[in-house]
Amino acid sequence: MKKIVLLLLGIVAVLVIAGGLFLFFGSPNEPQNSEPQETETERESRVDEAMPEDYQNMAKKSKQGTVEAITYETDFENKSYEKRALVYVPAGYQESHDKYNVLYLIHGWSMGPEDFLQDTSNDETPRWQRMLDHLIVDEKIAPVIVVAPTYYPDREMITNSWNDDDPLNERFAESEILDLMPLVAQNYRTYAKSGDADDLKKARDHQAFGGFSMGGITTWYAFQHNLAYFRYFMPMAGPNYGTAEAMTAAVTENNFEDDFLIRASVGERDGTKSSMAQSIKELREEPDFNEQNLVYFEALGGHDEESFVAQSFSTLQAFWKKK
């Protein structure tokens, strides 16, 4: 009897730990057992270059980028909020006079910027940042500034349902990003000459927007509302909560036919696969989207850190190759 009780306690502990991991990487996940079996042609292509195992380790100290925090103000529902974003500056930035590409990177439900970049009050470097250091050191990509904000005006707005975040996702992509971008342009050497809207738009070839889970959903919204500011988009494990028609309207209104690249991706064990695939299918039925400007692939992992690191590893190399 004692052995049976111990066994049952062990099973309960495993279930509690699994539940905690789900909450940490919360997402618009669908139940895993609802996933249909896909053929190789239906799933399209996997990552064609596996990330080197060493990329999980720290780069040499002199080759590591640094992270600092910036603050800015934004209004939400007639109230002003002081917001904070983490900014990754690549090694060598201080000694150079070069201009840098910029990636705005958005977290998922209940997560935060520190899931990508080292918080200034924490000694631990996330796997995503370690991977980025190595990409730059090995000259697989040009050095890039990464800005990781949060779409929550206040952390108290986190609920027990990821769908409650959707209005915040769209609001950030439509308006709050325009509060943040001028500050980045004014304080860092980017390709934007100033923080003025016209200068930011002229620098769109050097600006990308990406995110994981609800951050991926935010990325689709950024395309719909602010395609004039970004050429590159990286929605990871977050389907399009807008419509294919809205995406097409953004292309038409800005006259940007074939002047953009979306690299959409998902983990091979991720419950969002079917909804991601459906979003791609609907977009590919629109005349402005094809396999060249809308790429879709699977990476290793589920709805987790392993997967969004692997997806980013592939996509960043497609955005800004080292010349």
C-alpha cells in the first residue's frame, strides 16, 4: 500500500510541474490530441540548418552583447503609464560608428521581455540572447539592436486566459510601437536619421517586428497597421487573429507589393500548428502573398523556449545576412 501511495504522489508531482510549465509558456495553444497527422508536403519545410549545440552556451565575454533598460510613456484608457523595454546592444557597438538594424521582439501571454534578454537586475542570460551573440560572432548575421518591450500596460492586467490579451496585442502593434520607435532612433545608431515618422519609414528595410505566441499574433497586427515602418516580420507560434483581407489591404494601401518578407514558423510539437497552417493557407489564397514573401516552416520543440530559439535562429539569418 505504501508503494502505491508513493507512486500516486509521484504522478501528481509530475502533473503539477507540467501544468506550471504550461502556464509559464502560456499561449493560444490548441489541445495536442486535436492535431491532425500532416504529410510532408502539408507541413512544408523544416529548419534546414540545425542550430549548433554550442549556441546554448555563453559566447566569450568580449563577444557578448549588453542589455540596458529604457523607459517611455504611453496612454491607455485615459491613463498614462511609464513603460520599460530591454535593449540588446551587440558587442563592439560602443567602439564603432556603424548604423544598426533593429528588431522589435514581443513576448507571449504571461511572459515578459526577460524571456528573451537578460534583465538588468538578473545575472542569468536567456538562451535566446546566447543564440544571438553566437550568430553575430560567427558572422551569420549583421550586428543587430534588439528591443524587447511588453504589451501589458501593467502586469496586473494578466488574466487566466490568453485571449484576453488580444486587444492589448493589437493596441501595441497599432499605436504603442509608435511611442517606442522614436525613442530608440534618438538614443541608438539605427538607420533612421531621427525619430520622425518619415525618417522611421525610410529606414524600414532595416527594421523588423517579431514575437512568440501572443507576441506572434501582435506581429500579424503590426503588418496590418504599420507595414510602412517594417519590411521584415517574424510571427512565431501565433496565428493571424486578423483577416487575410486586412493583410492584403495593408499591402495595397502602402504599395508594397513584394516589398516585405514574413517568416512564419511553429514548433513541430506545438498545439498552434493547425491554426498557424490555416492562417498561411488563407493568406496564400490572396494574390499578394506567395511562397517567396510568406515563408512557413517548422522547428524543433513544442510551445516552448527550445522552439522559439530555433525559429529565431533560422529567421534572423534570412533577414540580415552579414555582407
